[in-house]
Amino acid sequence: MADAREQHRRHRATDPVPAAQHYFTPEPAVPSAPRRVELVLPDTRFDLETDRGVFSPNRIDAGTKLLLLEDPLRDELSPGGPGREPASRTFVDLGCGYGAIALTLARRHPDATIWAVDVNERALALCRANAAALGLANVVVGREDELPAAGATGAVSAVYSNPPIRVGKAALQGLLDRWAARLAPGGRLLLVVRRDLGAESLERWLAERGWAPARLAARAGYRVLQARPCPSEAP
Ligand SMILES: C[S@@+](CC[C@H](N)C(=O)[O-])C[C@H]1O[C@@H](n2cnc3c(N)ncnc32)[C@H](O)[C@@H]1O
């Protein structure tokens, strides 16, 4: 929590938009106004509860939907799919918001555990409520410091994220570094970023780290990027 508050404080010092209005504020000040949005994908659909004070409350974000459509693990891990088993069946939705990515993964991989992580308490409560309403018991929702095994390295097979670009480059890179260190050998980052919010500079940074970024999709102003922080150890 200290990290999120520090991120929030630093942002307030440099951004003209009041920090309390940002989707990554730990406790949104904007009054609650619950509503529902529909997520429709070729393999699943569900309604999700959303609210003011969280990211994209009125509709599923187009980048989020693109990441879910282009998710390479959907086919690789489907019965009869070509993929190798990942070393662990733990996936992370980093910056889960109200849960579109985490809940889709939970439904696609009922035998996996999905960690849904955020700093925004309203988003976490929505994600928890949405998982319960959909009967998805394989989702563990919490802040980074609340997840029991989150400190372990090698615990995670993939980190999915529509990342919080607006926290700033240094904070974002620190976040990705921290979660990349928790990947199992051969694990990957799967990210969606808007081109006009720095997809290409993020891609360059991933390459500089030696994480072999691959562009899985480039559509409607978004890039879906895959990076492998420990490629040489792939199982
Ligand atoms: C672009 S939004 C994506 C939300 C959701 N995954 C979706 O696709 O609708 C990024 C999310 O990252 C969260 N976030 C910001 N800083 C974070 C941090 N340090 N750790 C985890 N999540 C963070 C924000 O609160 C926000 O919910």
C-alpha cells in the first residue's frame, strides 16, 4: 500500500489532473454510481459490475478486449492445443480494475489460479464481487502486499496487463520489473498498450532488458506485446 500511496503522491506533484480523479487512486473520492457492462468474446460472455472511480467504467476498454482476443495461451492451453504445459498454472492480471482480464482467464482456465492485483480499493471490491457473482472461485483478488505468495520468484506462468501507463515511465518500469521477477522459467508478460501512450517506447525498453518483445497484434491504435524475461530457461 505504501507503494501505491507514494505513486499517488509523486503523481500529484507533476500532473495537472487532481490525483483523486485518476483511476489508480487507492480510495476514489468520486461518488459511487454502479452500472453494468457486457464483455463479449468468441469463447465467453458475461456482465460485469463497474463504477465511477475505476478505469473504463462505461464499457470494456478496446485494448483490454484486443488482449483477450489475441491471448496466445487461450489456444496453446486449450484441450488438444499445441502448447507445452507452463511450469505453473498461476496467471496474474496486473492492474485488474473490475476484472475483465482476470475473470476471462479464470473461465478459460478453470484449473488455474488467477491473481487479480490492483491498488484501487473500489476496483478490487468490484473484481471480488464480479468473481463471486460469476462463481469463479479460482480468482484471488488483492493488493500486491496482500497476496500470500506474491513475493515468491518463479511462481507465475504469465502476467497479463493493460498497464497503468499514466503512473509514469519510472513507476511503470519498476512495476513490470517486479512482476517479471516472479515469472517461472519460460513465463511471459502479455501487455496491451495504446500507440499514442507509448507502446513503441515500452517495446524498446522491453528489448533493452533483453526480454525479446514480440508484437502479437497492432490494431485500432493498440499494440499487444509479448515479452519473455527468461527465454533461455524455457521448459
Ligand atoms: C489501464 S487500467 C486496466 C484495468 C483493467 N485491467 C481493464 O483492463 O479494464 C490499469 C489498472 O492498473 C491499476 N494500477 C495502478 N498502479 C498499480 C500498481 N502499482 N499495482 C497494481 N495495479 C496498479 C489501476 O488502478 C488500474 O485499475
